Amino acid sequence: MSQAPALPAAMEEAVTFDQAGLVPAIAQQHDSGEVLMMAWMNRAALAETLATGRVCYWSRSRRALWRKGERSGQVQRLVELRIDCDGDTVLLKVDQTGVACHTGRRSCFYRKLEAGGALHAVLPVEADPQALYGETGGGPS
């Protein structure tokens, strides 16, 4: 049984985890700048991501590590990691395979607030969530 990767000391010093041991992580397509999603990372997810190059998050609903694309095949490969000025948010510049959102859209930020106050979907569904996630449908993958 292999030991889980450790978080590098510089990252341990720089990142401020909240009371639950989590830090927000923004995933951005490295070449286009498109913001894909926001999720949470704990120390283990951050360490695994740095060690493997495949983005791993912490699923608050499942209370377990969530390797992006483990069910759907919609994987994120880490290209670059940045930390904000306060150390309380990480920016993951990634190479996204397929869609990032469990709704089948490229980005989770697909709704735009219109002048009248209504929300309007501005990104099309590119992949059938049922095909990505099977019988149970959506949910992070």
C-alpha cells in the first residue's frame, strides 16, 4: 500500500485552509482563460494533484477525495497552480478534457443575469449528463 503524497512545505506555509480544512479552488482553462468551475480542496487533494498532475478535489457531499473525471472521463490535467494574495484561494490552470460541469456544459458558470433580473443559460449542453454519469444522472465527477 503506497503512502499518500505530502503537501510540499512551501504550499503548507502559503495556503490558508478554513476551519473545515478546505480551500476554494478555481479551475481555469490554461490556454483560453475560460473559468470552468469552483470546487474545494483539502491538504490530501492538493498534495495528490501536485504529485500526479491530475486534479483531485474534496467532495463535501461524499466526504471523500474526488478525482475529476473518475466516473465521466472529463479529466483535468494541472498545467499551473497559483495562490491568491491572502493564500485562501488557489487557481488551477488546467487542460480540461471535455466538459467541466455535471450539467454537460463546458463551464459551471453557464447562467447569465439579464437586465430584468432573470437568469439565462448562455452555454449549450455539449454532453448528455446521463451518458457521462449513468443511471443516476448528474453530480460531480
